[in-house]
Amino acid sequence: MEFVRFLVERDKDLRYLEINMNRRTICSSVPSWTFEVHSQHHALDMWGVMLFDDQTWQASKGVDTDVQFDMETESMIATGVPIGNIGFVIEPMRDLEKLPPGSNPANFRQLVEDLGQGEFVSSLMAYASSLYGDAFETFWRTLILDLDSDTPFGVSISPARDEVGARGRVFLRKETLPAGFLPDIAFLVRYKEYTRPFYEKAGRALSNRTFFTTENGFSGVGPYDTQPGDVVVVLYGSRRCTILRPDGDFYRVVGDAYVYGAMRGEMVQGLDVDERVYVLR
């Protein structure tokens, strides 16, 4: 606890909340606002690799950190802005598995089953099936964190190119594979090559992460343990959004999150900001 307090007071921000904050479960033996050091409570993901020293996200842009500590009650009192209450989740995408040797699926559904992601991808498709226009664009951009890079270590472009969304529409079965794309090779190879720019980005963004929507219409990607009823906020001094779980008169920190439309200071700027104080334990 003292080390976290030292970091916050020294750096005057809450960037430490980006470290080991993809929780499978919340450890009850230490305050939830401290580092998650117990491996059984932490789910590995690709965000640390993708976003190392990345300046793309600035959720609390231009607003100074406002934090106090009460060490007697093991509390951190932080000021921030609510985004919304989580109403819907698609449970985590576990780490992608390799296609089994000798697999020769005849259709897309068999392909994702062989990749070990059938239930997850089917849930994404079911959700996508009712989305059109701007709503679908928000969805596909959320699934890749609206970042466009060809490798996990590459420099990210944001917002992502519309071309990536075109590949996503085929992956999510909103459109069919263009007939003119590599017409002389097997369908499965064509399909994988066409959709690769989308599903590789989505795989990096969603590995051991949960897709969610809020009751007031935002969508995002949160920690493994994200649940309906959790609260999404922007804490002043954080580059990312934060998922909190109400627990009586205080909150538990579930972890860091991406929310489409809230990563560039949109929620903390303007005249009608709904500023609140959150007691974290």
C-alpha cells in the first residue's frame, strides 16, 4: 500500500492501475487498488505488449489527479467521472489455441470450434446480427480497441482504418467474402487471409478480456472478471477507464478497461461533467 501511495504522490497520476489489473477474481487479502501480485487472481493478456508506453489513450486528458489515502481503513479516495453501469457482458475470450494438426474444417463455424473459441465467437456474431450502421461500426472498433497495427509491437494507428472494418464485417458474418479475393484458391484459405487483419487484432485485444455494454449505450473491453452491475468510470489521472464493483459504501477495483468514445478525454471535458468521489478498498 505504501509503495502505491508513493507512486501516486510522486508521479501525480494513476498509471499504476494499468499494471496487472486484468483480474480473474478480486483478492480479499489486500486492498483492490494495489497491484495484483497473486498469479491465481490475474489473467494474462496482450495489453501490456500492445500498449507499452503508448500515448494513444488519455481518458482523463487535461485533468489533474485528485486522490487521498486513508491508511487506517486501507482506502484510496479518488475523484472521477462515471461512464455507466454494465448491463451486458460476453464472457472472456480465453487464450487462442492453435488449429489442431490435420484439421480441415468445411465451414466457418467448424473453424472457430477448432480454434477453441466457438462459444465466444458465436456470442459475438449473435450480438452483431442486430447491429447496423453506426452501431455496428462502434462494435467492430470496440473489439479491436480502435487500434490498427500489423504486429503486437507495432506503432498503433487510431482510429483504425475502414479497411479493417470491412474485414470485420466478413468475419462477423455481416457480409460475404468478396468473390474477387484470391478466387483460385480454397475457400478456407481465402477466408482466413481476408479476415486475418481483423481477427488477429481482435485476438490481441480480447485475449482473456470481456466485451461489455453499459445500460446507457457505451461499449467496451474490460477485465476477465467484468460482471453486470459493475460501474465504468474515468478516474482523474488515469489513461484508461476503470471497472469498479460496488460493495456497500465503497468500491472494489476490478481492473482497467477500454470504452469506445471515452479514451480521449471526452467524459471529463465540458460544462456538465458529473464529478464524483469513489472510496476504493
